[in-house]
Amino acid sequence: MKTNKIVGVITGDLINSSGLNVDQKNNLQIGLSYFLDNNPDVLLPIQFYRGDSFQLMVTKEKTALITIIIEAIVLSTTGTWARISVGIGTTSKIAPGNVLQSEGEAFQLSGHQMDTMKEEGRLMKITVVSTQFQPILGATFYLAESIIWNWKPGQASVIALIPTSKTQKEIAERLNITGAAVSKAIKNSNWPAIESFLNGYEETIKGI
């Protein structure tokens, strides 16, 4: 299937994955499945390759949110991070249900950027097809990254459940912690600033 629709491609690589035990890997798979399975913004489901790398295709509007929640799930379940490269662009070939066999501009942008991120010490980075919007989106991703680097696993476990929970009380019940602990985690993780970033991203990406 060929399409010129603008999409988001998320390519990730687990950091220090060789140190993860079986339980951590299983919990990661469970957390990712809970968030991504049946998510209407996931256009091609996540697939792992080379053991510790993964890729998925999503709507451009929710690419930033999905990227950040994946980061939260990785941190909360494994105690480590994922280096995540985002490409926003067109596709030339979509293999139904198989992101690794799909091709196009968004895939190239995401893949090529990943090659340099380790040397740069980056956690999250975005490249978009539009030179007009690249500076602002690149800068805001960098700022969001600087906040996320300071997250603790416990805070990330709360953040990971925000999109699939209606209230803070529900998050507390799912994690078996107090409402005060949820509120503290949201405040200390600087989630309001991340929400501002996500709102700005969604408004900006409409122009591409």
C-alpha cells in the first residue's frame, strides 16, 4: 500500500538492555501492550528487533505523547531508558501490520537520526520533513528531554498511566498507592510543563 499521508515513526533502542532480567522484560512488554494495543493513534503496531530495538508508526498528532509515555513505561518497568528517535514525514510503502517492512520518508528520518543520538548523548530527538517547523519542534523536544532525564521510576509509573486513567484516584488504585503520592509524583516530575509541551506540539504539527 502506498500513501503520501504525513505520519510519525518512532524508533527506539533500550539503553543498557543487557542488564535487564526476565521479569523486567516481561513487565515492559505488558506495559507497552496495555498502552499501545487498541490505541487508535497507533497505525502500525510496535515490533522489536535485534532484541532491544523497536519501531512503530503513529499519527503525527499524537507522536510526542506516545513517545513520552513509552519513555515512562520503559523507565518505570526496567529502571533504564530508551533512546527514541522520531521522524515526521510521508510513507512510500506500508506493509499492513508490519512496521519493519514499511518504507518512506518518515522511516528514513527516524532511522538516520538514531545513528547519531548516542554520540550526542540525546534521549529523545525529532526530525520533521518541514524545514519551517524543524527548529521549534527540535528545540521543544530538547527541553522536554531535559525534564524527563530527571524522572525517577516511581514518578514514571504514575506518568505512564495518565493517558489510560480518568482521574488521579484511578491511578492511585491501579498502583496501590495514595492519592497524595500520585499528586506528588505529578508535581515533582514537572508533568504540567510536559503537558504544555504536548499541547504546543499538537498545535504546531497541524501546520505540516
